[in-house]
Amino acid sequence: MMFFKVILLQSLITLFGDGTLSTDKVDYGIAFTPDENVAYVVRHDGKWGSRENPPSKIHRYVKKDENWINSGYADFSDKDSPWSDSDVFISQNGEKAFFVSNRPYSGKKGNRDPDIWMVKKDGNSWGEPTPLDIINSDGYEASPVTDGDGNVYFTSIREEGPGLGDIYVSMITKDGRYSKPKLLEGKVNSPHGEWNLIISLQGDWMIFESSGRPEGLSPYGDLYFSKKDKFGMWSSPVHIDRINTTGSDLNPRIIYESKIIVWASSKELGHTGSNFYSLNFEELGFEISQD
């Protein structure tokens, strides 16, 4: 029966944005505006898993008559620059965009390591991106997302972390600034690698990618679920075997109005492409808040 249930759930998984958001290139990051009518896609023309790839760029799509139309590159992602832009996320009020880039800037602490950038809405377009110096370190930063209050959760490789990559939070202050990042407490971080994540609006659960755990199907990374208790401690992660594959499964996003989870996957070990897939998040089997 368990085998039948897994097969049934896999049959409910849908290729998301076939031929538009999901292409024959490497599509591995996605974000949506709150009204779900604009999507930002991270893409490059190389091979998934290769260390020698062209720069990733962020593309903008507009939804029209249930179809996704490519409107070019995001305002904050220069298609002609030699720098990579990735890990895009749009805040819940639609007024801020966060992304990761290895572009240089004055005062940059690392060499070519990626840092977190933020850009604010300026009318119908985006303003000038700025690096989040309070969050960035001389190491590796990735996957910035926010909860409903605007607190920034992200992953980083730092000496104080227990693993190859770990999840941190920077709280937003009353004056709109961000506090010094703190490592999440509880059992979510490990001696393995914790990576790309999505946090609930209430900040009480998350889905994230982790690599190197014994139950993982892929050496690259599987998706896991964790909840925060009333003491602020994160629970032991649960492997989401209903959607994980032997390939890379990463960069989850929740589309609340449509009640689906969207994530990127290379589907199988050795596959050099990556696309987006979706599933009704009620099929995940977790009791989660949907607001």
C-alpha cells in the first residue's frame, strides 16, 4: 500500500510552467509576487551539477490568460554582466526583492563569494539594489526569504555553524533595519548541509534542502520539513519522501492562493537539466498553517 501511495502522489506532481518557466535550460530558482501574476526565474545555459557554468540571471514572467509570458530580465539582474544572480524572493507585501549575487561592491567582505542583496519597489519598477551588510559575511550566503513580519531567514557557511551550511535569521527592527543574524535553535541545523528554504508567513514552519543526511535519496540534496515549538526550538527535520528524487530537489516556494508547493528538481542523479514541479501542498501530509 505504501508503494502504491507513493506512486499515486508522484503521478499528482506536475511539471510547472512547461515550455515557459520550465525550459530546456537549467531552471533552478523561482519567486512569485503576492498576487501570483508575476514570476521571477533563475536560469543559466550550462549543465546542472557542473562547476563550470555561465552566470545565472533572473528572468521576469507575467501571467496572462493562465499563460506565462517572458517580459525579459529582472530590473536588478544585468544580462550582460559577468556576475551570477540567483535565489530570488519577493516579500509578502511585494515591496522588497531579495536575491544573491557575487557581484563586487565597496566593502565586500569575501572575494567572489555570493552575498545577499535587497531592492525596494520604486513605482512600477525596482530601485537600486543594495547589499545587506549586517547579514553578509566573508563566507557564503544564500537563499534569503522572509516571514510575514519581514524577518530574513537565510543560509550561510560560517565558522560558528555546525555544518557545511546552516540556517540563520535576522530580525527586522522597529526602524526597518535588520539585526545581527542568529543561528536557528533546535534540531534543524546539523553537521550536514542545510540550504535553500521557504519559511511560513507566521514563521512557525519551514521546508528546506539538506544534503548528506543518511535518509536522503540524493547526494546533492533532498527537501525536509521542520516546525518551531512555543519555546522557539525547531524540530528534527522530516524527510519529504513524497516528492524527493535521486536528483537535486531544492528551492521550494509556497503559492498560498493556489495551495501548491513549487520546487526545482533535476529529477534523477546525473541529469544535467533542472525544471520546476508542483503539488497541492495538502498532499505533503503535514499539518501546516496556510496563512
